[in-house]
Amino acid sequence: MRNEIGQVILVLVLVMTVALAIGISVIQRSISDISTASKAEQSSRAFSAAEAGIEEALNYPTHVNTSVNFTENNSMAEVTGGGLIPCIPGSSGCAQEEDSRQVALEYPPLAKEEVAHVWFADPDSSTNPPAEAYKGNSLDVYWGNSGTDMAALELTLVYHDGSKYTSRKWYLDNDAAGRNNFEQVNCTSSYSLAGYRCKKTIDTSPSGLMLLRARLLYNTSSQPFAVQAVGFCNTDCSLPPQARSIVSTGTAGTTQRKVELFQINKVVPPYFDYAIFSVGEINK
Amino acid sequence: MKIKNGFSLVEPLLVVVLVGLLVYLLASIPNSLQLITKSKHESLVREIAVKQIEDKRTVNYTNLVNGTSPISDPRLVLFQGSGTIVVGDCDPIICTNGEHIKEVTVLINWLDNNKTQNLTLKTMIGEGGINQ
């Protein structure tokens, strides 16, 4: 019949369209699978190299800004940092000039109720109490980076008054909604140390300073914490070198993986803040 | 008016082109399926290699002995794979100060479409390092 001309080609085109769609989807999938597998393999090689960089930096502390190159594996790692921080201005190996203000000791972001530990005394001292190191009368404390998820801060200063260990507490908060009876701090975000929302200068005038414990409260996201010594008199106005911050960037092909490590060797455990210490017997 | 019978030149040409394209696509499907299988194997091998390194990191440094040991992961048998994990001293070019570091290399070979594929992961484990 005259009006049936063209039906065969129509059916053929339809069949081909379906076949084309199937074929293209299979090819597409194979391409994306191969690409993903290749990237994942590069990523693993880069990560292993980055870990190797961390190992090298941990094992050879004085060898700062090193690198690890696995030529036959086409992977490598660049390591920055490695030495003890914060260094004392003017001391050997420290980039800071004599009589300049010591740079801040910046902790990696702290989760809610996670504890940061800062040494004022020499952490390697074998005496009891440990040898005094920081003798500054004040200390700048920085914390938080969010105006909505505002973090409060609990600080515990521990010092040795000549006969016994004593502590002094601060409870600081930027929130004005009265969620607690903490001391309210006006946060402006415009400080010489960038990236922090709040700052408080605390009194560290007691002699025999030992350590500072800091705990962020109320925050749902991890937020930064830092302390900076005040003064320009080198050793006495500087926190003792106590931490190591190492960043290792592994590279394989076009993929990079970064491993960051922050280490303080001698830290009292978190339950320290909740425990009761007594020279004599404790009676209920 | 004269009745037009048969096809114009464009119609058979179009059919030939479309049939050609269809044949090409159908012919490349098996190849694509092979590539999908290959990428699956690659991902699995990568997982096995990463696990081997993680397992080594849980071993105390003093118990890390130089030598080569086979990888015994049942998943490797599925595609005729085999592998070794090599523990050796750190290359003096990298560890210039006699650091207490071991170099750990995971080598895995397997067959895909009768071709040997391989994956090598290399890292280091040091005394007092990660997990130590």
C-alpha cells in the first residue's frame, strides 16, 4: 500500500537509537570506571608517600623541610616543618630575630571539650617541680572562628607557688545570650593573628608557671586555638619549644594527598582536669 | 504526475551510516565490559595493598624484620593474582642520617584479559612513628 512507505526506516531508526543509547552508556561507564580506578591508585600511592614523609620527619627531628622521593614508584612527598615549635627568638635554628616577639603556638582545630595543653615549664625537665621557662606576666589566648557556632573557652593555669601546685581558672564566652555565667568577651576578629574570632589576654603573673589547659565548649564544629607569649626578652618572654607540626604532601601523577601531624610529647591525660589531687588522705 | 518508486540517494546512505555506527558500537561493547572488569580488579587490588600497609603499621617497629613475604588474601585468587610485601632498610639516599626507618613495598600482580597488570605501593615505617 502506498501509505506504508517509510515504516521500515522508521523502525530501523528507533532500533538504532535504543542500541546507540545502550552502547554509549556502556562505553561511558567503562571510561568513568577506568578514570576512577586510576585516580584512586594514584591517590593511594600519594598517601603512602605522604605517610613516609611524616615518618622521616618524625625520625629525624632536626631535619626540617625534608622530602622523600620514591623514583621507581613515581611518588614523592614534600615535608614542611619538623622542628620544635615555637622556637625562641634568636636561638640557633630559629628564623626569628633576637628580641622579637615569639610567634604564636597554634593548635590544630579542637572539637568540643577536646583539651589543648600548653607548657610554661620546660617539658623535658627532670626536676620536681619542672624548671620554670615562661616568665611573662601575661599571655594572649586566641580561639574560635565562627560567629554563629560560638565556642566558649575554659582555661586552667597551673603553677607552683613554691610549696604546692595551684590552679587558676577562666571561663570565657562571646555569647551574650546568657547561656552561662562565663566572663563575656567581645570578639572582633581583627587581631594580629589572623583566623581567630576571639582573644583574651590572661594574667600569668604568678611565679612558677607550669602549664595551661584549654577546653572549647559549646562548639559543634572543630575550631582553632592558639596562645602567644607577650614580651620581647627572648627566653623569659617565650614559651618553651614543645610541639611539632609537620605537613607532608604526597604526589603521584596528578594526585596530591596531604597528611598533617601535630605532636606534643608530654601531655597529662584529659581526666587530669577532673581528678582531685591531695598531698594527704582524702576523707569523705 | 510520475509516481516515484525506490529510494533517493540520501536514504540508503543514511541507513549505511547508521548500520556502520551500530556495528562499531556493538563491537566496542565487549571491550568496554573488559575495561569495567579491569577497573574493578584495580580497585580491589588497591584495597588489598592499602590493607597490607595498614597491617604492617600495627606491627611494633622492633618486630619488623627485613624480608619478603607473600600476601595471603583470598580475594586475589579470584583473578589469578599474587603479591608480596617487602620490608627493607630505608634507602640511604632518603634516610641520610641512619634513621630507624623501614621501607615497606607492596607488589601485586594479576591477570586481566591475559595481560599481566601490577600495582606497587611504597611507604616507610619508623621507630616512634605513626601508630608506633
